[in-house]
Amino acid sequence: MESIKPKDFRSVKNFPGTTGNDLDVVLHRFAKIQDINSLLLAALLFLLAYLLNLGNITNAALLFTFFILDWIMLWSLPRAGLSYGPPKPPLVILALGRIILNFIPAPWNWVAQMVGAMLVIYGFWVEPHFIRFGVQKLSSPKIKSSRPIRILHLADLHVERITYREKQLNRMVEQLKPDLILFSGDILNLSYLKDDLAWRSAREIMEKWKAPYGTYLVTGSPAVDLEENFPKIIEGLPITWLNDQTAEVDIEGTRLQIIGLTCTHKPFEDAPRLEKIISPQNGSFSILLHHSPDLAPDAALHQIDLHLAGHTHGGQVRLPWYGAIVTGSLYGKQFEAGRYHLDQTTLYVSRGIGLEGAGAPRVRFLCPPEITLWELSGSDQ
């Protein structure tokens, strides 16, 4: 077990997950690349390929062909009903990668370009669309049930449209038959916050989340689960919104205290509100549902048993032996994805289900979407 003291982030100016933070600004500005005329962009890419190959028209044509193939691949994603991001911003990112590979001596540069093409297809067309299912086990003397209590943790839905991934999600939810469903925030994709079809799609997905002891959720990032949107999106759904509230659930003699805390991504604001809403546990097993893992050190101070979070997406793109390139966490890579133990508190950071929006590539690499089933049992089981 690790003991981590909460850090003081009051001097930080830009907080992850908030409107106007550095990443939010970059993603929205980057999305403007989509406004570039297609013929102009194609001409620029050909000129770039020509200049990089010092006028060698054959090599320039080959590089330009890879640019165009990437473009076709990205353009085809919404037509295939897989993801609905703008193709030109990620095309520019992929072009930068291909420029680097272009400097590898021939003929290995073309081998590298072909391998790159296969990895691009995998990262955009395959990995983001197949949800991984994991089981986490946790024992505690507070669990009195004669059988394991099954809690399904869902995170970061980020709906654009209903795709194969969302259909797969609801099939899995139905088949797993959990006792309780907990969702840790971020319903819509950043690109579709005001889109009527995205709203209807989100409601259609979430209305099927049913469990005998209820479905509970909290808001996610303020930039995603907008204050003016969130109540309307979930209105009338068989879901309980915990807005700085706690809920007591009794499952076969086991008392669960679900603590739902609204996330601001500012721990110095969220921690005092957490302290206000925590009830005396009186033998209850406590679960904190809070979008960001950055509050985990504060949760550990209150000896909360389980903190379920998301937000990081596990980085979405991970490198072998290094992990997430970007985490969106004030603690950097310290809580990037998976299970952590902080004193008596267990933290789980989900990789989430959906994808980042605006100009971000709709890609996952070595970081597939996930849902997690928790099996809580007594110490003697």
C-alpha cells in the first residue's frame, strides 16, 4: 500500500477537464484545420512530399499516396458508422509521423510506412470499437453478504452516435446482470455537446442500464457534462444522479454508502465538499464516485473503501513500457489507469468507453475501452 498526501494545486492556472484549459484550447483550435479547403490541403501535402524527397517524383508520389490513404481511412470512419470526428486534424498528425519515417534510409522507409499504415488502421478501426471486460475482486469485513456483491463500473461514455461499441456495451451490461451500476461521468463527446441526435443516442443507451439495486451516476468534467445540459439529458431515465449526495444501499445485509461528488477538477474545492457529505460509516462499505482520480489522496484521508474514477481514458494512446503519453491528471502518470492502493483506499481509474472529441484523433492504441465488474466479498469468503 502507498501513502500519498494530497498536493496543494491552488497555484495551478489551467485545470484538466475544464473549459479553456490548455488541452481544451488546443483541441478546439486544432479542429479548425477541418475548415481548410480539401483541394488546397491535398496540394500542400503533395508539395510537402515533393520537397521532402528533393524533387524525386517517384518517392514523392509514394509518400503522397500514404497521405491520401490515411485521408481515405479517416474519411471512411463515419461512413462505416464507427466514429464521427473530423478527418483533417488527425490527418495532419499522421502526416507528421509519416514525415519522420520518410527520413529512414530506403528501402526501409517504405517498409516503415507500410507498418505505420497497419498500425493506423488498427488504432482507428479496430481497438476503439471492442470493449474489454475485466473483473476486480475486493474483500472487506464490512461485506456481510453470503455471496460476492457485483458492482459494474462504467466511465466516459462520450457518445457521438450509437455505434457497434455502444451496442456491445449494452449487450454486456444485460448479460452481466450486476447488482448495482455506477457511472463516473462524461456522457457526450466534446464535439456533440449541443447535438440533438447525440442527446437522443445517449438517452437510448442509458435507459437500458438496469440493475436490481439501482443505477447511480455523477457528472464528469465541467467541459463535457455541461451544467445546462446534464439534468435534461438524464431527465426521466431510471438513473439516480448523486450531486454532492450520498445514497445508502442494503444488499443482503451489507450496507453500501455511495458518495457521489460533482467534479470540478480542483481538489482544493472538491475535498471540502467531500468532507461535508460523508456520513458516519457505521460499518458501511463506502464507495466514492468521483470523475477524476486526483481526489484519491483526499479519499484516503477519509478511509473511503473504494474510489471509482475515469477521466484519463488511460491516455487513449499508450507506448510499450511507458504507458500513457497524456493523462489529463494533476498527478501526471501517478494515477493514469488501473488499480491503486492508497492506505485503506482502493482507487480504480477506468480507461473508459468512448473517445476524446473536438480535433482529437478518434484513436486508441494499447489502451482498449473497458468496463469493470467489481466483486465485493467478506474477508472470510
